[in-house]
Amino acid sequence: MKLTRRTALLGGAGISIISRAGRAEKKYSTGVTDTEIKVGQTMPYSGNASAYGVAGRNQAAYFRMLNETQGGINGRKINFISLDDGYSPPKTVELARQLVERDQVFCLFYPLGTQTNTAIHKYMNQKKVPQLFVASGASKWGDPKEFPWTMGWQPDYHTEGSIYGKHILTTKPDAKIGILRQNDDMGVDYMSGFREGLTEKVKKNVVAEVSYEATDPTVDSQILQLRNSGADVFFEITTPKFAAQAIKKVAEIGWKPVHYLVSVAASVGAVMRPAGVENGQGIITAQYLKDVTDPKWDDEPDVKEWRAFMAKWNPAANVLEGSNVSSYAAVHGFVHVLKQCGDELTRENLMRQAANIKDLTVPLMLPGVKVNTSPTDFYPLQSLQMARFEGDHWVLFGEMLSLDNKA
């Protein structure tokens, strides 16, 4: 089913005996030497979105594993500089400038957050420094014509929102819909897709739309407002901290709507368990990754390998937190692109390789989900499947949805 939106392994050893001609074939940009690739990242290790910080820690552990067991990538060790921006756009601007101008990184990899990456979007493109595999589903990361140095990773928010709208349209066309959204570009992107998925008639059934700021302490008052609106469908566009709060509050006040939760807030460890699994029964989301809390995946080779990696290289992490899964998949995509660059480790070639990925399978993706890009398609992942929370994990239902994100 399609939903349309407008919108040889090269050894590093023995470098000293390579001929002058061999050396001349190597091409490097700032941040790369014969022995090192310097990679930067901004990540909310503190603040209201700190639940996502486990992603940066997990990727740091992965690069450490690569360096210690494989000598890095193509003979070059990864010097990973991941800095805490607290989910604050002004801080992200400061740190991005530091990484690019002082630390002179080769690229930014998996910088997290919609508003934070929006704050550095133009800067990174003006500097012609890759802002690669942004950890945000904003559709703006897929604009190679205007922003050729920026590429997202996960399925974009607009099309995910459209999926929820279409599901409501087919299952509860007389719904009275209440919406809670973060007051930023993430909320706007999800909402535009959600409304696109509804018919004009059903759009009129949105009885309440309330927002919150990422700096707010709670969303309790917003939940009360939505309940009092008479809504019997609740569409929740939040980050983990507020998702857990909302789920608990909905249960506390005895409100029983059909509840849709965006994928970026559907972590079992960071959201569903803190909210109380008994309070999350029946919540609906969409997934492109395996829910590693579901026993059905326990015997899958990639899940076994991930568990072994976590146990040895990131043992303090909570394996129930979804960001430990998504970050692991993304880092495999990044390593693939670096390997494809070979000895031409220029920023231009990094983006060229990132924009020419064909049917790449990376660990922990749902069966059938593959990474594909082209010079005109900067949306690497374009498949999702709906899931419902049952017991203590997500249960998939329906068919895999193939998303056509081309404008």
C-alpha cells in the first residue's frame, strides 16, 4: 500500500609503504586523516528530552567497539564528539559552531531534535558540512535541492501523521478528535500529515487541539482540557517525558479515548513502563523497528547480536529504551556510508554515497524495511507498520505501509 505526500574494505595498515601515487589517490576533507575520522553530534543529555540521550551514549559505545575490535573504519578510528545541547536551539547553534569551526569535525551524525536541527540547518549548508541522518522525522530534511548537505533518517512525521488520519477515517469516521502537540515544527509536521489523512468531513470532527512547550513541567492541564472537550479519539504528538505524563493522566481521570501515540514517544522502557503498562493497553502507534521487548524477535540473529553488543559495550543501558534500538540501526547506516567512501573521505563524497543507497538492510528493522536514497530522494526509510500495545509490548497489525515521500 502506498501513501503519497506532496511533498574492498580498504586496509589502513602499512600506510608508510604506500607509494606516492597511492597517497595521491586519497582525498580528504577537514576532519579526516590517514588514522582518524572526526565525527560530531549534538544530543539532549539533559533537559526535558533527556530520554533521547541514550542514543548518543549507545552510538559512542558502538564507535568504541569498532575502534577497539576492528581498528575503526577502513583503518581509521572514529573520534566521536557528542555534546549536550539540552534540547535548546541556542545551545545547539553554539555547539554546532564549536564542532565545525573549532573541533573541525568531518560531519555531524545523528544530531537529535527538530527545533535544534532547524536552528543549524542553514548554517550547516552554508558551511557545506554534512548534517547526516538527522534524528528527527521532520520532512524538511528531505530537500536536496535547497539543502543538499542535510539528510534525515527515520520515516518522516508528515507521512506518519497521515497514516493515523487514514486509520481513524476507516475505523471511526464519526470520531470526536482531541489533539495534544508539542508547540514546534515537530508538532506542525505531524499535524499537517494527520489532517491530510482525514476527509474534509472528518477534519470538522477535531473538537480540541492544545499544545505545550518543551520547557513545560507537565501536560496535566492540557489532558483535562481535552477530556472536557468530549473527544473520544486522542492523537498525542509528544516526546517521551510528556508521553508518559499524558498516559498516566488519561488513566487517572478515567478518560478512555482511542489513543494514538507518535512513534518517537513509543519506547517501552522510556514511556510505557514509567506510565504503567496497565495504563497503556490498546494505544496505537506505527513502527519501522523491531520491538525488542516482544519475545517473537528473541531468536532473530540481529536481535541476538544487538543484545550481545549491549551486554559487553553498553552494559549500564536500559535495553527496554527504544532509543537504544533506533540509534543502533542508524549507526549501521552511517558506517555503511563511510565504508562506501573508501579513501575518498571528502564531505562531497560522503553526501554522494549517502544519496545512493540501494536496498540496504540494517539490523533491527522490521522485515521488509530497507534503506533507499537517490540524489532526489533524501528519505532513507519509507516503510511503517501499525502496532497496538498489548500486555507489556507492541503487537504489529495490518500491512506494511510503503511511503512515497517524493514531492
